[in-house]
Amino acid sequence: MTVIDLGRVDHEGDDPPAAFRPRPFRRREWRRWLVAVVAVCCVLTVTGSARPDPRGPVQLWDVPFALEADAYLLSGDDILVLDHSAGHRLTAHDARTGAVRWSTAVDDTSGPAGVGAGTVLMRAGITVINRVEPGGTPSYREFSRETVAVDTATGRQLWRGPGELMTVVDDHALLLEWDEAGERSRRIRLVRLRDGGTVWTRDRTGVVSWATDTTPGVRPDRLVTVTAEGRAEVIAPADGSVIATGTLPRAGDDSAVTVEGRQLYRDQTVRGRTTVTAYDIDTLRRLWTVEQPPGGSFGCGPVVCIGDGESVSGHDRATGARLWRLSGTAGVYPLAGGHLLAEDGNGARRTVLDATTGRRLAELDRGVPVWDSRGRLTYLIAATLRPPGRTSVSSLDPVTGEVVLRGTVAPAQTCRNEGDLLTCVTEDNRLAVTDLG
């Protein structure tokens, strides 16, 4: 097994999009990408000797950016930046030059929620409901009552309509309208991205939980809705037709539904035990059930993973049989080629695994993963000792585990990439765009 030393980090890296899961009673959130970077030794390759790429990173441009408040996304050849300090403005920058293509006011929006067909969708009409949980713990529920569509080419507002974005399907968007408390649905609509026109609508009251397949690069062709009483419907987003109906265990605060491929997974935690049940998505026929300590399920490529806070196990999707188990593991994420990336309990060491067998293929030791919008991992970052005060960037082959040092960039809190274009939020609160060549 190969060992690769990537330096030292103290906190876990950015979660990839593939790790996101829809949760009951909650909106899809823009995650906070927080990485604490500390002094480390230089990045080494699989042989233990430095192997830098002769082409060094070139910073192209940067703009002010507050990690706690602002947001950005890559849209085609542009990077869209939502800047709250500049009067709540959405600005499109040329991804290579930083030149401003357009800038528009988006007064009551809280950030991009989705993009497609030359349209960026913004959450609007944000409502916060404060409440007290049964145990007396105060909590709040935040959701959006409206969605605003902006043309990515011009910044022109295309439409504004009721409903919170559920998902983008091709050149359409699924919207869900909540009740006054934001806890149960009133209706679901499919609208066209370019003009907001309604394709179909369903008065679906009482829905408290919903799910589509959120695997990066997968077209969601099934929508599952569940009421508080457990009444489930499987809907085809294309035309709104109902494919299957059934009854699942009654929903609660500690329950969740997810969709992976042709299966629906229901996680239910009661009295300190979690039950994970798999159903066929087109019939809602129960396939298997696994009971374990408190935790939940999530997709791991060819297998489904189940975590309990202390370990993660991989299970056969068809039968639920446990194929492997990793103790002391904080998280597991899918990679290309049927492989997984596993993090240890404190996020300081990462291992490449075979997803089907759990066999360790390479030890990445320390280093922070950099993910793209499709959940692919091709780069790792770490702070440097020589030269001090920089962040090293290394390319990673997720199949072989080979690591190649590409060079260094300004000290970064967090980074994302699309191809060889690296976007980082720096420690001095700038959004820096770098060409990795």
C-alpha cells in the first residue's frame, strides 16, 4: 500500500457536493467551506521525493470576498460573485481575466441556489421561524418563499415566482411552496428556467420531506415526497405523473429520505437506534433493513455507506449485506473508478479505498481535498514550511493515488476547482482565481 505525505492540517477539508443530502424540514444550504491551514513540510510524491510540475500556478485575478457572508459559483466562462458588502450585488466576472461582464442588485436574495440553461436561480423572500423543540431546546427554521431567475449573460432578471427551489432538471426547475410555518408543503410546480412558465403543478399538501438523486452529474428523474404520516409518492419530474404510492414509517425530527439511482433510503432514529430501509424507487417495495447505533446512510458509488459516528460500513445495494467496515472514520466520499476517499476521526489523514471491498489502496496522510462541482477530486492543498506562509497545490490521480506537486498559491482558507482553474478564499479575505496550467 502506498503512503503519501501531504503535510499537516488540523481540520477536515471541504465536503464534496456528492456528500450533500436533502434533509427533512430544511432547505438546501450553501455549505461553509472552512479549512484551518497550519505550517507543514513540503508535499511528497508516492516515492517520497519532491516531484514538482514544471508549470507553476499563475494567479489571474482576485476580488474582496467575505467567507461568512458572500457566495460564488462558476457558470460557463464566468464566475458569479454575490457581494453583500457592495449593497447585495451579483456580479459576473470573466473567469480568466476577472473583467466585469455585468453587475445587478439582488436586494432580498440570500445566494445562488442553482444554475442551468443560462439562468442562475436565487433564493428570495427568506423567512425565519423560531421555535422550541420538545426537549426545550430553542431552534429556528429558515426557508425561502420565492425564487428569482437571473440571466447569466446579461444580469437581467427573467422572472420571480413563489416557491423554494428543490432541484434543476434540464432547462426546468422544481419549486415547492411552503405553508406559513415553513414546515409543510402547499404545492409543487415544474417551471421553465427561461421564463418561469408553469409546465405542471400539483397541490401536494402536508409534505415534510422530499428527495431527488443529488449525485453530481446524474439527471434527477424521480422526486419522492413524504408526509408527516408517512404517505409517500414517487413523481416523474418531467410531467408530474405519479409512478408509485405507499406508506413509509411515520416521519419524525430524526428521519430522512434520500434517493440513489433506482433506490430510496429511509433513515429513522428512535430511542438511540437508527433503522436504514431501502426501497425500490419505482414500486416502493421494501428491499432490506439494517438497524444500528445512531447514524445514517449516504451514497458511496457502487455501495451504500452507513455511519454511526464511530465507524462507516459499506453495504451491498441489492441486499444490504455488510461488505466492509472502517472504525475511527469521520467521513467517506466517492471518487472516480469505483474508489472512495476516507477521513480519519480528526480529518488529518485520508485513505483511498476500493469501494466494493474496502481494501486500502493508498494513504494520502495529510492534505485537504479540493472538489469540483461534479464531486470529483483532482487536487489537494496544504500549508507550507518552505517557503513559509504559502499553500501548496498538488494534483491527485484518484485511481492510482499518485500525487504531483503543482506549486504554491497565497494562503487559503478553502479552495474549489473546475478543471485547471482554481478558486480560493484567501486568509486576507480575497477570492483568488489561479490557472494551474
